[in-house]
Amino acid sequence: MGELKAITSSQGMISILGLSLMLSWIYGPFLSGETFYISFHLGFGCSLLIAALVYHLHPHGTSLVKAAPWIAATLMLFAPLSVFTFADSSEIGEITCGVICSSGGAYCFSRWFAAFCTAPLKTAASYTLLAFSLSSCIRFLLVLLYGIAPFAVGIALAIAPFLSTALLQRVPAAPLQGDAPLFDPSATTPKLGKRVLGFAIIGIEIVTYGFVFGLLRNGISEWSTSTSSMLVGHLLRIVLPLLLFFWLAARAHSARGDGWLRSMLLIIVVILLAGLFFGGMAESVLSAIVLAMRSFVSILIYLLLFDAMKHTGLHPCIVYGIGRALYELSLVAGLFVYRQAMVTGFSESLPFNVIYFAISCVALLLLNSFSRTTKLAPAPSIPFEPNSIDMQCNRIATSYALTNRELEIMKMICRGRSKKYIAGELFLSEDTIRWHTKQLYRKLEIHNRQELLTKIGIE
């Protein structure tokens, strides 16, 4: 019941729709040529690493201008422009467009990950799963529309980042009352050794997935362009996140409540295997499976990075920047290895049963991570103490009808954060923070921080 409330809340609906629009935008680079595609992933990874490094070196001293999200969304226009306008441009032009749009995408995706981390772990995982399922629905519609009116797809891909950015501005900053957020800036940061170890194990798994799917990205997934392959692949991309979501919900109530979900997964596997061995459509089914597995890996990357948040205590932008960059750069490495294998003719000489065995091994690795995530997300959230700052601030906010932004700033003021620090955390200017603080004090009929502490009941 509590999870349903979180999903249907304003924070839940906005978060799910906003991230799904961003994920739908990724369809643009898929439509571009190989040069643009590789430069996009390479630029995406490098941009995330640079952003993580800058934030680590100067986390609170720089307030980003309000226009930064809209500038990033504008840069993302280069993806549909490259497909529908610069399709016959030079190789240098494709590389330039790929790097430019990837830098904007890196900024926007990082901010969405940070927004999800203001929610509890189980809630953030649920938002992510539902967003991927919804984005798969949107992308399937775009695939169908592309065959009828390609230019309309270009317009949709151009609008998506701006709609997503507008929704991000409306995401409530405060977590649901009584739940511990995935990231708490006031919490004690673990020691360096624990942070490195917590990220290293997850990083190895991320690199493995990235490299393997770089090999598969231009290979098996393009064996079949039949309608049946596309339909099955997109259906799996829509259904699998929903199954995982219900699995998490069942595990949250009872360890025995997921039996029917296991049965559904088993039925799906049996049907796919039947198609491979008895249906005479092995290439189509394998192509559909790989299409679904690629989406599944993207989901696992998010869940693994949520797990990394628990082990490292770092800011979400740093965790997402490093983790996602590892995936993107290893993906590019896989793409280059595949290209080299094509040049030497190695990939074409592989027997079909060897390829099938390799895909089965990858599927087993994914199922292992899948099983782990079902134990990861439902872990009970840590409730705030009754007299904690968060609970007291939530009580005051309800009594005085404060906005979500005022509530967030009030919590930081009560923890002794400076206006410069708050501005850096919220990506706002110090003048904006002063204005919100003035409105907060006016509503509470107080004049300074000490009176705020007294009103809240903090000694």
C-alpha cells in the first residue's frame, strides 16, 4: 500500500514520466550511422567522467545557472538533427554531433539519477523499473511511426528532452515522510577503503556487461529485422521490467509471494526455447532476446548504482558519472572489438551453437544480477527518529503549508549549511536561495536561523 502511494504521488508520476522521456530520446542515436553511434557513447562516457571529477573537486562552491538544464536539452537536439538533417554530412560532422548531444545527455541523465536518489531505495528502484517499461512502450510507438512518418519521429525526439527537463523542475525535493532517502547529504561518509571496495566490485560487473553488449550491439541483434522479432523483442522490453517490479513488491510483503512470478518467467523462457528449437526461427528469437537483454542491462546498471550509493555514500552525480562512464567506455571497447572481428572474418566463422552458448551464459549472468536486485530493493528503509530534524521539519512544513523547495532549504539550514552550500546542492544561485529563505521565514513568522531552530524544537 505504501509503495502504491509512492508511485501515484506527484513525485512518483513525474519521475517515472520524466525519465521515460529521456530514455525514449536514446532511440535517436540508434537511428544514426555507426560513426555517430560510437562517438555518442564515447562522448557520453567521457562527459560523465569529467562531470564526476568536477563535482568531486568542487562539490559546493559552484552554483549552476538556471539555464543549464535547458542548455543541455538544446545540445541533445543534435541527435535528431544528425538523423534527419545531417544524414549525408562528413564523418567529422557526425562525430561532432555525437559528442555534442552526448554531453547534454550526460548532464540531464545525471540530474535525473540525483532526483531519484532523494527517494528511498525501494521506491527509487520501482520508479526506475516503471520508467523503463513506459519508455519501451514509447519507443515501440516511435518504431512504428518511423515507418510511416519519419519526420514526426524527429520532432518527438527533439521535444522529449525539453519535456523531461520541465518535469524535472517539478520533482518534489523531499522524500515521503518516514522513509530514509537513498542519499542524505548530512550522513557520515564511509571511509575511503570501504568506498573504493564498494564501487570496485560493482564496477567490474558493469564493465563486463558493457563490453559484452558492445559485441552484441551490432551483431546478433541485427540478424533479423522481421516483424515477429521486433514485436517479441519490444514485448519483452515492456513486460520484463513490470515482472521485476511486481517481484520486488511481492518480496516486500512475503518471501513466498513471488511464486507466480517465477512461474511466469519460466513460461516465457520455455516459449522462447521452443521458438529456438522447434519453430524454425532461431535467428529471429535470438535477435529478440538480445534486444530485450540490452534494455535489461540498462535497468541493472541503475539498480547496481543504487547499490553503490549505499556502499560509498558519495553524491549521486559522482556515483552515476563514474558507474555509467565505465559502462559506456567498455561498450565502445566492445564495439571496436566486434568491428575488428568483422574485418578478420572471425565472427562469421563462429558456429551457431557456439553463439547460442555465449548468449545463454550472458543470460545466466543477468539472471544472477536479477535475483540479487530482488533482495536489494525491498530492504526496509531506515525510519527517522521521532525527534530528528527531518521529522520535525516535515511536521512544520505540513502545519504551515510550505513548498517542497522551502522544506528542503529549511532542512539544510537546520543542519547548519551555508547559502553557498545549499546553492551548490540544489543547482541554484545564492540569490534564489536567499529569496526562498526570506519566504520561509515570512511564513513561519521568524527572522533568523536561531528562531527557526527554536520553532522546530532543536536544542
